[in-house]
Amino acid sequence: MAWRGWAQRGWGCGQAWAPPGGGLSCNELITALAPPRLFGRRFNFFIQQKCGFRKAPRKVEPRRSDTGSSGEAYKRSALIPPVEETVFYPSPYPIRTLIKPFFFTVGFTGCAFGSAAIWQYESLKSRVQSYFDGIKADWLDSIRPQKEGDLRKEINKWWNNLSDGQRTVTGIIAANVLVFCLWRVPSLQRTMMRYFTSNPASKVLCSPMLLSTFSHFSLFHMAANMYVLWSFSSSIVNILGQEQFMAVYLSAGVISNFVSYMCKVATGRYGPSLGASGAIMSVLAAVCTKIPEGRLAIIFLPMFTFTAGNALKAIIAMDTAGMILGWKFFDHAAHLGGALFGIWYITYGHELIWKNREPLVKMWHEMRTDGPKKGGGSK
């Protein structure tokens, strides 16, 4: 019975142990104590599993961003943050990873244009009140003693000298600068990589499609994008208006990221992307489509000018070649998706989407008009 107790304590066959006064091994001991009728192939297998050392199950290692040709290419780009420690989880069924981003793109685009229509309604409604408030403020300024070197007055003067487009994109530029500063905080690197870079192999798929539009890791990347946005801001806001421009800009950022997702899934070249280039390409393409004869120039080569139409053709050709040939310094699929959305919206989208906003605005107007009556009817 003492030997049986030792056997039940789980001594492995590989251990050098024998009961006092005997030389029986583990297998011989179990064979002597077990009933003969139980022995067979299955029972021998059971004994081998009990007495031997079990082999540890093989763990499935997730894909890291620095493996494969895509990861190495992204590591070489100065526009992308370091991703050596970032783990991505590509789906075994890549097409399924596009389902949630697709519905997010459609839903967000609809909400963006719906919100822009309501925003425009509220802006028009408040302009009359703002006009009278402005007259009152001017009268108060005329009778109030002026302070020399008033900082607030200087800021207001600078702000009023900006065009409508420049005032509109100032908030976008401020958001990009804020996110750029967050990239410099070491403790936020993992959070920024998770939510402010878009990658179809990441666990978070939808929110980065919008947040990455305001994300830049490289100062040069951010400065170049913001300069182009500032340069085209007056033209695009004059064409579309402030509210419609914001809807187009945000929708273009999400749509360009979805096109990037499709290209990465189709080619298997997973990797993070970030930047406002897709949305800005939509703005640039919209302006060039609406004003094809406008003259453009490069900031460092102002003596060479070209038409906006030719510039748009060259940009589309370059991004198409980059996507086909696999150039990885820029996300050419996102650039191309943003440019095509800008062209489509100026050509067809304005008529299909913005000019059909009347039912939504009418419903919102009825809600705003009937709301106070229902609340104050008790008296």
C-alpha cells in the first residue's frame, strides 16, 4: 500500500526513485498493481500520459509589425512611429475584417452630413441675433475707455482679418498640433499606437479611421499637410460653405482610411497608417475639379506654375503607380481614395447628398418649434 501511495503522488517515469529494498521501476510497479484485464493499447497510452512529462501546448504567436516585408518598410519610413513592440492580430478571414469598417464608414458619413445640415440651420437662425449683438458690442466699445496694448483686442483683430476658410481650419490645425504633442509623451505611446493609427490587423478598427486623420508623428509630415490645408481653405469654404466643408473633410478622412484597409487586406501588406493626407487630398481634388484652370505653384519653386487640372492628374497618376508598384513611404491607397471622393463629391455628391437635406432640416425645424410649446403648455 505504501508503494501505491507513492505511485499516486505523480512520480514521473524519468525520475530515479525506487522503494526501499526493491528495484522496481515506475512502469513495473503500475503493471504489478493494476488488474490484467485493463491492459490494452488505450490503457498503455493513458499510463504513458500519466507517467511521462507532458509536452507544453504550442502557443500561437500574433503577428508583429516588424515581421514581413510590410513591417520592414514601415520601420524605414520616418512618418510612422516605431512599432517594434506593437502586436497586430490579422484575421484568418481577411475579408470579414472589412465588414465593421464598411458600416462605420457609411454610418459616420451619413451622420457627418446630417449634423452639417443641422449646424447650417442653427447658424442661419442665429445670424440675426448675432447681428444685433454685434451692433451692441460696437456701441459699448465706442463709449468704453480703450486700453493700450490689450492682448484680447489684438487677438480679436487678427481673428477678424482671417477669411472664413482660415477660421474654419484653425480648429483642425489646433487638434493636429495637440495630437502631435501627445505622441511625444512616452507613457502614451501604446495608446496612441492603438487608437491614432489605422491598421486592419489591429484589434481596434473603427475609431482609428477617424482619429488617425488628426494624427502625425513627424513634424515635417504635419507641417506639410497643414500648410496645404491652410492654402486651400479659403477656396474650399467659398465653394462648399463652412458646414458642408467640415462634413466633406471628416467623411473623406474615414473613406480614405477604408480604401487603405481594402488595399492592405487585398495585398496582405499590413501596417499602421496615420495623417490627414487622405482628407486633404479630397479638399485639393475638390478645388482642382471645380476650378481646373486655376494656377498653382510649389512653395520652393514659385517660378514654375501649372494648372490645377494638370496638378490633379499628376497626383492621381503618381498615387496609382505607387499603389500598384507597392511604394510604402506614403499610404498611396488612402491618398487615391481621398482624391477620388473629392472628385466624386464635386461632380455628383453635392447634388445627391447636400441638395436633398431639406427633409432632415424640416424635421429638425418642427422639433425645435414644437418643443417649447409642449413644455410650456401647463400654464
